[in-house]
Amino acid sequence: MKTTLWRVRSFRDLWLAQTVSLLGTQITLLALPLVALLLLDASALDVGMLAAVEFLPVLLLGLPAGAWIERLPLRPVLVVTDLLRALALLAVPCAVWLDALSMPVLYAVAFAVGLGTLFFDVAQLSFLPALVDEDRLVDANGKLELSRSVAQLAGPSSGGLLVQAFTAPVAILVDAFSYLISAVFLLTVKGDRHAGGPEPSAGLRREISEGMRFVFSHPLLRPLILCAAIAELAFAAVLALQVVYAADILRLRADAIGVVLAIGNAGGLLGAVAAGPLAKRFGNGTAFLISIVLFGGGAVMLPLSAGPVTFTCGLFVVYVGVVIFNVLQVSLCQTVTPTRLLGRMNSVFRFVTWGMVPLGAALGGLLVAPIGLRGVFWIAAILTVVSLLPPLFSPVRTMRDEDIADAPEEIAEPDSALERATTGETP
């Protein structure tokens, strides 16, 4: 019988680091837009753009990030990015105390936090397979998603109470310290190594193209990345505007908004616990489809809500499905991807999926004026339902464990003029 992952110190320390930083991040998820709304009288468009700016680094650096990380020792990358995010967030209370707070300052902070999060996430996903065995990746990712769900449950309610009692800048200060604590835990993680990528002489453009070709030629990864991209585009608008919706449409106070978001996010706890058993009971393919149906159905409930109960239930169902999908998708990607391509595979997924977030958040903010908040939420719901189509009409639908084991790990050769031009190869 294998030792529980909680007794594997390196994994446990990584889990602790993530849990602490995510708790603080969830506080800021509520506090940062409230800083804009309460202290700067920001509009819905301003808040939407604030969410968009945080994901702008993904569009600018998402693809090369994986290749760069594969050349670096992973643990220092995690520590440095935690420190970067802590310093960025400390700028907000400092700006308030110096009477220098403005939307450009908040945009700069959001960009720096997004930059650190991009490199941290790609490095962490590439680091995990070095800490646990392949057959325990679903368990490990489930535990990491569980900590994310716990943070999403406790963070918004704590953030709402902190904002109500001590103001939003103080809540953001708490998040800054959480990143410092996370960095301390990461210093104790053993098993530090490079991601195992190619030699720098291979050329950055060729390395990026190799990673993209692997993901988009893979029969299992391609439909999943398309599904995730559509869902991220849709739900980015909801995440950017959920606080505004709760405040303006549902007429809730800051502390009540925190409770609503916390209870809704609690669905992630159920999703994290259910992902493994669901895959074992019905198979990976059916489990993927169930997860998509869940977050699509929850998204439809949101624009139908006229009060906090329905809105909370919709968020709850969304997060059950999202977390099941995330656990299965991340574990599948880590299993079928060669070690030397882990950084680039993760960066391609982050570039394509997180790259949809600033676009979705910005479009959501722009559409509020012509069609209203409820109209934006209806468009998001329809797109989320559409995200089911790529996996439904692909090998993912009938995927079993043996299909994952037999999935191709080699990279297809460039078969188009565009791919050959990108890699610099000649026919």
C-alpha cells in the first residue's frame, strides 16, 4: 500500500504554498475591484478592463514562457514569482496612504500580478510530475484543486469581512503577505530540477512551434483545449462582472457578496473530491462530458437569477463542473506529454485558455452598456454550452484509461507551408 501523498514532504510543502497564496488571491479577487468601485468610483467597463489587464501577460508572453521555464530550475521560478506578486500588491495600500491611487496604478498592479501568476502556474504544472508518480497525478491534482476550492470558499467571505471592517487596501495587504508565506514554504520543497526542455541552441521559435504542434495534433488534447478556450472566453465576462452584478442587480452589500461567492465556490470542493471516483466509475471520457454539462447548466442559471439564492446555486454548479474538468484535464496532459515538452505544453494551454480571459472580460465590459449585465450573462451561458461540442465529437467522448496509455507522445512533422515557415524547415 502506497504512502498517502500527505506524507510526501515535497508535495505537502507545494500544497501548503499554493493553499496560502490562493487564500490571499481570493481575498484580492473581491478587494481589488472594490478598491476601484469604492475609492475611485470606477465604472463596469473599468472593472472589466482591470480583470482583462491581469491576463494581458498571457497574450504577450504566454507562448515563450514555457520554453524559457524549461531552461530554468523550477523551484526558484516559483519563489521569485511569489515575491513579485507580493511587491506588486503592496503598491496598492502604499498608493492609498500616499494619496496617489488611480486606475493606472491598479492596472499596473494587475499586470504584474498576472505576469507572476503566468510563470508560477506553468512552472508548478511542470514541477508536479517530478514530485509524484504518474499513477498518482489525478490524486495530486485533486488535492491541489481541493486547496483551490477551499481558498475560493474561505477567501471571498474573509475578503468581504476585511473590506467591511478594515477597507479594501487592508484586504490586499493580507494577500501580499500570503505570497511571502508561500515563498517560504517553497524553499523547503525538495526535488528541484530543470523542466528537461531542449537546449537553447534549438531556437525559441522552433521550440514554441514544437509545443503548439504537439498540442494541436494530439487527438485528445486538441478537443480539450478548444473546449477550455470557449468556456474561458465566456466565463471571463462573468468573473469580471460578478461583483458588479451582485452589487447593482441583486443589491447586495460587500459582506453579503463575499458570502455568495464563497458558497458558490464551495462547489469546487465537491468537484475536487468527485473527479477521481467519477473517472473510475464512468471512464475518463464520460467524466469529461459530465463536467462540461455541469458548468454549462450552472452558467445558464446565472442570468435567470433575480436573487442571491439562484445566483449562488448557479455558481455552485459551475464550480463543481469546472473543478472536475480541471483535475482530469491537467492529469491527462501531464500523463501523455513527454517530460521535455511539459513546460511548452502547459504554456500553450495557458496561452490559448487564459488568453481568452482578457478578451472575454473586455468584451463583457463593453457589452454592458448596449445589452445590460443580464444580457452579457446570457451570451456567456450560450457559449459555455457550445463548449461541449469539441469533446463530444472527438475521441474524448469514448476515452478510456488504455486510450490514455496508448496516446501518441511523438510530435507530428510539419505538414503545411505555415508550419514549415514557423519552424524554419524546408520541404
